[in-house]
Amino acid sequence: MTGRIAQLVKVGMVHVGSALESFHARYLGWKHYRNPAGATAYDAALDGVTESNVARQFSSPEHALHLYARGVRSGRVELAARRFLLKNVSSDDFRGNKRDLFEYCLFLFSEKDWSSLAAILIDSDFATMLRGDAAQAAMMGDLAFLSAHRLRQKGKADLAGLVDATESWKPVIGQGQRRVHEACIAFLDGEIDRGRGLIQQSVLQYRPHFALSGLRTVFDFQPDAAPALSGGIDLIRRSSKRVVLLVSVDKSYFDLFAMRFQQTAFRASSSVGVHFHCIGFTPDAAAMPEECGFSTERFGGNTVVRASDDALRKRAYYAVARYIHLEHFLGHYDAVRVSDVDGEVYPRAGDAITHPVILHSFVERNLGLRLPTEMVSAGNVSLRACEKGTAFAAYVRQYILQGFASGLDPLWYLDQSALFSAWADLKDSGSVVTDMRPFFTQKGDWSLAKGLSDKLEGVTKNAGAASSD
């Protein structure tokens, strides 16, 4: 754990930093309790907080909840408030208060506590309370659908069925929202093409919330509709290896993870290199071993992202740039494994890549369990430098470029949707193999409070010894 992260944890808060936007997707709607006078009191409540006296720092469950919500809006997680909410609070503390119960549902969502969420959502009184507030009702309607979906994935079909069967939600949600849910059900029932088409149509009329918002990246792909890139990239150095793990990073992620990532990669396999595609900065290539390759691009060098664009659009580009330029890298290496920088590499990264495209995700096994945005891990894709591998990369690039050019919002899940769409449309060509075990995994709790610190700790721990999975 870095010194800065450790210091923040010690004083009882974690600054979310560059990952704030993705966490805000979970907390969409935390817009209440912006009372400046109250905020001063909440700040004072943090003074001297320790594990032993945390329960005495909050005058009420509402106090802890409001403090936590205020912290999230400010880009930090108040760990003391989180501990208090987890250990001392239940939904019964907010009965009769619609706004607080709504906020508490969002807290449970950030903790991925689907069972506790379900217990609230199947209570008909809660749905009735929300009928006068269309915005909150829509959010909770989506959260009810998402909770049932996640419970099924965890094997809790009975509890998911109780959420589905809660009749009180049906008059609360609108027709457009219902169409989105019905489209998802069609897809999960195995009607892949029909379900995908229904999702494409329904999200144009209704903008879903939480993880369902990513369904907006499932659109009608028109290969000729995407713009051509107006600028290229600068290749600083090729890796000395002919097969590489490809990651794209901004400077902050490079500084946090690059050294750890190349260590875990080279300990996992001596036959693969690493290629860092660096966006908005030029790395010190001489400080890294020859097995590391480097390329760079500047904002404004292409038609996708410019220096004046907002942070969310830039951060989305950092994630997908590896796929936008994938064809270019296939021209320099025999094969490329597209990965993420914030995790651990397994020894199988050194295995032979026996097909033009390998999706190291259980796509076919998860049909009926996952939505299009959840089917393919964007950090576990292998391609050979051959005609079919290049064609797959071209499809994914054009899909992503169309998403950016259309002003799509949000852009999260765009690479995963592009990969799923490419698989769905190209799977009969014989070029794509799925359901192969991953060569990479992301480490950490991934809850709002622990995401970045756990990723750093996990990567650091495993840089010293490669996992056998």
C-alpha cells in the first residue's frame, strides 16, 4: 500500500481520486443533505475517530448516513462512517423517512449487499412511499431489477424471485423503463440477437441507472459510421519479446501500477513482454527492462479525445485506447494479449495462442446469466497477428469509435460491449474461441471504500510471486 493511501486510511478516509467517476455510477442520486452548516459539524465529528470509539462519534444513524453521503459527493469515503453503518445500522432505523431509506439503499448497493437490498425492495410500503417522486422511483425500480439479476448470479434464485414478484413496483416504473427490463429478460432467456436488438431500441427511450446504464453502449453498429483517426501514435520502443501484454494508461495509473505490473508479468512467464501505451505523457523507457515496449499519443492527435474534453471522456479513452490502436500493435508483434495494468498475471500468459482470437471469458457458459455488458472481460483477450485476428480488432475499433463519435454517455462498458458484439457477429467465422481460462485477474474488494487501496495491495503482494490460479 502506498504511503499516501496508508495515510488516508489511518485518518479515517480514502480519497477516491481518479476512480471517482466509476464509483459515482453506484451513487447516482446522492444529491440531498447539502447543508453547509451541517457539513461543518460532520467534519468536526471526524476528529479523533478510532476503531474503539467510532460508535460514539455519531449522534444517530442518520448522522452517519449523511456524513457518508457528503463524503462520497466530495470524492472521498469516510471509513468511520462506513464502519458505523455496517455494524450498527439497519433499514429499520430509517423507516418512515423516504429520503434516508433511499440513501441507505444506495449505501447497500455500493457494498454489493444484494440480500439486504432485496429485503427492503420487497417491502411494498417502500414502493408506495416513492410513488410521488418519479426520479427516485425510477432509480429504485432499476435497482430492484439489478438486485434480482445479481442474486440469480449468486445462486439465490428464490430471493430474486421475491423481488420480481413484488407487484407494488409495477405501477411505480414507467413504460420505457419496463421495456428495458423486458429486453434484458429476453436476452437472459437465450434470445441473443432478439434481446440485443430490443436493448438497442429500448435504451434510446429510457436511460437506465446504475450498472444498467452501461446498456447504452449496446447500440446498432454501423461499420462505416465511425470516423477515421486523424492522427497516429509514436512508437518509442518495441518489446524484445514477440508476444506482449498490452495495456493503455494515463500517467497516474502508470506511476501507480507499471512497475508492479511488469514484475508480476515477468515472474508469471519469461516468454511474454509488456507494451505500455501511454496517453498524454512520455514515459522514461530507459528505466524499464528491454522486455517492456512503449508508445505514446497526445490529446488532440486524433478525432476521439481532445485536451479540452471533460475528465470522464478522457478516462474512458484511457481504457479503450488499447483497442483503438490494437491493429497497429499487431503489426509489430506476433501476438498480443490485451490486459489491464491493475492486477495479476498468471503463468498461462506464456501459453501458445492457438487461434486468431481467444476470449478468456466464459461467454457460452454464462449465456442466460449475464447481460451483454458483462459477457467479455476486456482485460483477457488474445489475438494473433493474422488476417482473422486483425479483422476482429478492426471491428472492435470501429465499434468503439462509433460510440465516441455519437456522443454516447456513459462510455463505461464500451470496450466490453464492442467485444461482445464482435463475438456475436463473427462467431460463425471460426476465428473466435471463448471460455478459455483467464491469463489475468484484477485483485481487490472492489467496493467503494476499498477499491484502489486493495488493488495496490494485491498487485504489490503478487509482484513477488506469480500465482498458479
